[in-house]
Amino acid sequence: MKRRRVILGAALLLVPPLAGWLAADQLAHPPRRPLQDYHHEFLSHPALHGVALKSFTCADGTPCLVCEPDPQGALGKRGQVIREQLTLKGLPLPAPGSLVGNLVLVHGRRGRKEDYLLIAERFCAVGFRCILPDMPGHGDHPGTTACYGVREAHLPALALHEAASKFGFNPQPAGIMGLSMGGAVSIRSAVGKDAPWRAAVLVSTFDSLDHVVRHQTSGWVGDWLGSVWSHMTGWFYQRKAHMDVSAANSLALVPQLQCPVLVAHGTSDRVIPIECGRRLYDALPSGIEKRWIEIPGADHDNVLITDFPIYAEMSEWMLRHVTNP
């Protein structure tokens, strides 16, 4: 009996480190999402979506897609819907096929650039060229570790400028949009020196990564064990990524933003609670134009696919602030 208790006690002592190691591994090295059937369909038939596609690789190995409006003015079904919605809002639109600016779209954790093709279809329909890069540790990027903006901040501007150089277009005017982890990357990109962005859209973005880790672990096992688990996760993540989880702190950066910012968050987000997004919004400087949008009933994974017309809101924001600063 005593031996069993010793074995059980030893096993229980191993649980927090093992759980922390597994969570840190998921954080630093998220499983790479493979190409889906709808990705293949879009890549094979971009004209059906009203776009033209180009691909290239940045000098540092970052793979990118460039998605442009169909030069003949053709529209896919999503493009038709977004134009109808914006017309009902009374917003003047460029002619189909026109180009009025550039957007860099930054995917979230466990995402990849092709996930944003359907998003780009909408933005292309209202006149934007969209540049879609893979982030390190995701998609086809040769980098292996996700650092939640701390080491990826330069990539959106790099993708914009290298695409402009390769394909011969003016990189300005430009805006940036990011979802979740992509929002954290976008914030750091926008506060950087000589940031090229005239406007930003942040969707379901965390205030600080350690806050989200604590929220997740406490939700699974309660506050006390969750605190131990999150501490172990942070300890192992530091050794895997060579950076502290606390370094991924968007809340400390947003007061430095100077461009107009739209912040959107789902009211039922169980991964990054809505109060995280609200704290980001409240920390934005008072001197910039900003907007807060709550997406009713949206969780983290479906925040862009509910009945709420979030694409119309994002497109209007970009048209107003990127093309008319």
C-alpha cells in the first residue's frame, strides 16, 4: 500500500511539468494546418472568385500570395455580397477591377496564408490588392517557432515592400488586418519605426499572451492548479522559444499606435475573452480615430463567419482610412 502511495504521489508530481511541457510545445510549435479542399479550389480557379493570384517568396524565406481584383472586373459571389452591403450603407465604391490600395492580411495561430483567400476575395471586390504572408511556424514558412509578434513584427511590411518591388506597384496607400495572433503581429508592425500603415483592423486579439495562457489553464483545472500549469507552460515556452511569454504584451504597445484602428471581438469568445479585446481598445490613444465592434454570439473560430456583416464594417473602415487618410 505504501509503495502504491509513493508511486501515485510521484505520478501526481509529474502531471504539472508534463502538462506545462505539452502546452508550451503547442504554443511554440502549433500543428501546421494542411491545405484544405477549398484552398485547392480557390488556387486552381481564382477567376471564379473575381481575383488574380501571384505567389512569391521574400528574401528571408517568407512565402506570400498576392491577391488582386480581376482586371476584367469579374466578381465572385462574396465580392458581389460585400459590394451590395456597402452600397446599402451609401458608401461610394470604385469600379469592379479597380485598385485603390494595398492590404496585408496576417493569419492567426494554427492558420496559414490560404485561410485568408476568402477574406481577400471581399477586399479585392472593393478595390484592394491583398498580400498574404505565412508566419513562422505556420503554413509553408521555414521558421519553426511562433513568437506572437515579438519576432515577426517586421514581416508584414517586408511582404508589402518586396511584393511591390517584384510586381512593380506602389506600396502606398496600405493598411493591415490581423486575426488573433495576427492582430498581435499587426500591432507590433504598426508601432514600428516608419510603419507604412494608414489604418489597422484587429480581430479577436489578445491583450497579453500570459493572460490568455492563465485564462485557458484556469478554465480547465481551476484557479490554483491553473496558476501552476500556466507557470510551467511559461517556463517551458521560454526554453523552447528563447523568449518569455510575458514579452508578447500588446496592451503595453497599443498606446503608441498613431493610425486609425478598428477593434472587433466576438461576445462568446472562449479562447481570448472579449474583455481582452476591450482592454486593447480602451488603451488606444485618445488622439486617433478608433472603433469598437462586438460580434454577437461569435466564438474565436467563427468570428468571421457569423451573420454579422463584419466584412462590410472592415471594408468600410479600410476604404475610408486607407484611401482617404
